[in-house]
Amino acid sequence: MNEDLGKQIRVHRTGIFRYWPLFLMAFLLLTIAAILSGAALKNGNNSDALIVAIIFILLASIPSFIGWYYSTNKAELYEAGFVYTTRRSIKKVLWSEIKYVYTFNMQVNVNGIPTAPQYRFAIRTEDDMIVRFSPRLTDIRELGAIFLNVAQQRNLPIIVGVPYRFGSPEPERTKMLDI
């Protein structure tokens, strides 16, 4: 399928285990539903407990679906470009089609406790398509470093911030970064 991009160099993906809190929540909701339905069956025809158990089963499907939905992102890097696969689309981009590279890194303090830094990267192509990479991809910093390296080699602008500006596809200001 991607023979025209050359040899595959790396693959970055979001694994299903990165969403373990969602699956833990679903498991707990299903456990509560099982306990309620077991109690309803033990006590005879207790329809209220069965209705509540069904509600808990439906609630358990929400985090399960969210975890499954977001665990399919994959960035495949090749010699001549990359393919980014999400649940919604497959985007195939040659290195020569990249117009801008965006980087946005942040660290948040929650009640005075610093959280792990989040690294976000995106690119804009010559036809103004924006490809935003999930911050949950494995080795996202290394993936971003590859894009920053490509930008420097091709003398492309590296923009710090989000990859869009309302009213114009062109960035307001560009800043070249030293890697």
C-alpha cells in the first residue's frame, strides 16, 4: 500500500493499554452490574435492581467505547513521507508536501503538583491540510523531533503554538527553533 514512500523507518501508535483508566472504570461498572443482577436473581423478581444493572452496563459501554475509539491512532514514518491513521481517516503525506511544522509543549500544575509534560505536534501541507498527532502516541517526543529535523533540513518554518488561526490559513508569526 505504501511502497511509493520507500522503506518504513518507524511506527508510533497509541496502545489500548494507554487507556487503562477507562477500561478499569468500565470493569468496575460491570462488576456493580453483576452484583446487582445477582442480587435481583437471588431475591426473586426484583425488576428495579435489574433496571439499575442494565443502566450500569450501558454506562460501562461509554468508557469502553472511548478507549477503543482512541486507541487506533498510528503514525508510520517512511523514507519519503508518513502515513497517519486514525479512526476517521488515513492521511498520506510526502516530506516535500509539508509547508509548516507546529510544536506545542506544555506542563500543567494541579494543586501545586506538576504533571507530566504534554508534547503536541502537527504539520500543515501545501494544500492546507492540517495533521495533528495524538499526544498519546508512543515516543511522541521522538516523533516530533523527526518532524522538527525535517523542517530544519528543508528550511521550513517551525511554529510554536496551535496549527490554525481564525480567518487565515497562514500563521501569524513564525519562529525558527534551534534543536
